[in-house]
Amino acid sequence: MRLPRTDRGRIVLVLLLAAAVTVFTATVPLLRDWFDLRVYYGTVDSWIHHGGRIYDYRVPGTAYGFTYPPFAAVVMLPMALLDLHAAIAVALLLNLAALAFALRVLAGRSWRRYGWYGCALAACALALFEPLRDTFSFGQVNILLLALVLLDCRLLATGRGRWAGLGIGLAAAIKLTPAAFIGLLLVARRWRTAAVASAVAVAATALAAWVAPDASRFYWTHAMWDTTRVGRLDYVSNQSLQGILARLGVSERAVWAVVVVLVLGVWVARTRRAVAAGDWTAAFALTGLTACLVSPITWVHHLVWLLPSFAVLIRAGHLRIAAALYAMLCTSVVWLWFDDASGVDGFLGSNTYTWITLGLLLWLPVGHSGAERSTTLPRSTSDVAPAPIPAAPAIAHASAQPAPAGPPSGATSATTGAVAGPGLGLTRKPSSDPTGSTRPAASNPQSRSSPASS
């Protein structure tokens, strides 16, 4: 089937897709009722207006409360000035802004050549992505953290590493998972940037300790080590290596530690290769994949950290592979084993998202410069440049050659006139149980609906 080539046909297609996506998201997945946002809001409200303690609050009718470091509660203090509905509206706007920024970093300047049509198709596709659906529906903070981390990715990829580290440091102080990117900076031997990120994280943590000393003491000595506060390890939404082992009935920490060490070894080797090639997008993508795998609990909505990997696949010209894996992550397929993950089918099916994450870690293309490849995507007719004037034979011959892998991100090739950015790498020419997605609410709401704020 050929896509429409006229603006009128494209408008009709976009409207039909938008309607289909709206019907799907409103009827197929269960909405999470802003469960995690209600945890954040209730915690701040109890703390500020009722003299409660941060880690004592529980969502009414559940056993779930705040599980982030104390600095996250400090950052969320402005919610004390809002009612719940206003807080939901602000959270939606912040998540949309953060998503737009993250996509802008990953796509680089190439997004402009596809105009409104390409952006509209991308928006429809993103609305189907289960980790994003859950992040918005839970009122989660994952996209905001991704945006902070990608800010540093952009600075490093464009040669402005002097200012990098702030985003990673803040993200790591809000939630532990982004601390993995400090490890990336150490592997890359970016000592100054790693020091900045660490200093920012420590300073933010110290600020929280000053504001809420009792809560800080309790978190770092008790709450951080108690995974039962977050959720059941064997819950099907836990798409980490620990989740696989838990569903297999393997409870020995030594087994998990060995698997984690092996995964970290792969990550170090592949990340060094990406950094050596100046491929910061791939390095950050590999780190996001590894963080999801080695974390004891990785709920489905945490898998927004896979988005950079899809940008890398598209940039390397693997559009079909990217589309197939992305479509799988839109299906909520793991929930088919919500009740019973036993047997071979349960082992394979209930861990589908983990297998995708592991496969990307092992085979994600690295070392591709932004100008190496371009991928054919639909473009707006208003963005099509006029036919070029025939060039001299010698120039035509030179421009027909593959772009060299040498120019760093953001550099312009004198031979081809292609501009490479830190994003997709496409060549630009100069001219109430919150986690049951497809299942009814579980009797025990733990997970990504249950584990609020994890």
C-alpha cells in the first residue's frame, strides 16, 4: 500500500490514524488513574499540610507509598500549592515538553525535513508505545529523567561537554536508575563530567537531608534496601533480569549477581566501542538498556529508556527491525501471562520485553556517524527541495561516495554538504490497579500500578 502523496490525502490519513489511536488507548489498555502521581501528591500534601512523614504515607486503600530518594520529594514541593487536578494537568504538560525535547535530541536536525506530516505520524506511533502510555497514565517521572539525561548526551555529542553532568546528576538524585549514566561517564573516561554529575547528585542529596533529615536517614538506611516497598519481583510487569529469575522461582542473590556482572561486562565493551567512535547516542542507548536489565525492578513504564535505541536503529538504516521491535512493545503481550508465567511459553512470553532489551544490548549498531546513512521516511510536500542544478562531473562523482565516518556530530561534510547531528543520524541536505494494561485489576495492586513511584 502506498502512502498518500498529496497534503489532502495526508491530512485524511493522519486524522484516521489519530482516531484509531484514540479509540485504542481509550478502550484496550486499562488506564492507571494517575496512581503514581497520586502517591507523589499525597506524600507532599501529607508532609506539608498535615505534618506527616514522607515514607509513612500510603495511598488510601493500598499499601503503597513514596519510594524515591528524599530529593524527589523536595523537587515535588510545588504540588503543595495545587489541587490534585491541577497537579495532573501540570504533570501532563511537563511530560509532553520533556518528550518533545527528548525526541528533538534523538532526531537532531533531521526532523525538519519531514515537516508536519512526519511529526504527526511519529506522534501517533508514540501514543501506542506501552511504556509511554503507562508513563502518562501513571503520572510517572521517567520521561522527565530521560530528558535530563539526554541533555547531557546532546552536550557531549556537540562538543560542549564542559557543561555536561548537571542533567545526569539531578536525575540520579531524583531516582537511582539514572546513576548508571555516571558509570557511562567513568567508562568513557570523562572524568570532569563524571565529577560534575556526582557532585550535583551529592549536593542535591545533601539539600534534601537538610530539608528533611529524618526522611533522609530512613531512606538511605532502610527504605532503599527494602524492595518490597516497590513491588513483587515476580510480577509480570517487572521486565528485568531479576524479574525473569523471580518468575522461574530462583531466589538466590548470587545467581542474579553473576548474570548482572556478565551483562555489565557486555555493556562496558560495547560502550567503549561507541565512545571511541564518538557515537554518544549509542553509548547512552546502551546504558539505558543496561540500567533496565540490571535494576532489581524494571516496570514496563521504565522502558522509555529504550527510546534512544530505536533512534540508533533508524539512524543505522535498520528501519524494519526498529518497526518490528517497536510494534511488539505496543502490544502489551506480556500481560497474556499475568496469571501464570510457567512453562516454556511463559518463560518466553512473559519476558518478551526483557528479551528485546537484552537483544538490543547485544546487537545494537554502534560506531555509525550521523552522516553515514539516511533512512527514507515520508516527507511533507512543502519540504521537498527543487531539483538540484547538474554539477560538474568531478563534483558529482565525489558526492556519490559514502559520507566518511570521520566528522563528529554536528559537523558539515565539505564533500557531500550533509549535516550530521547527535540524533537519528539522518542526512540533511544543505538546501485502579495501575499495571494491568490488558488485564483486570489484580487483587494485590503491586507493580506499575501497584508500585507507585518506583
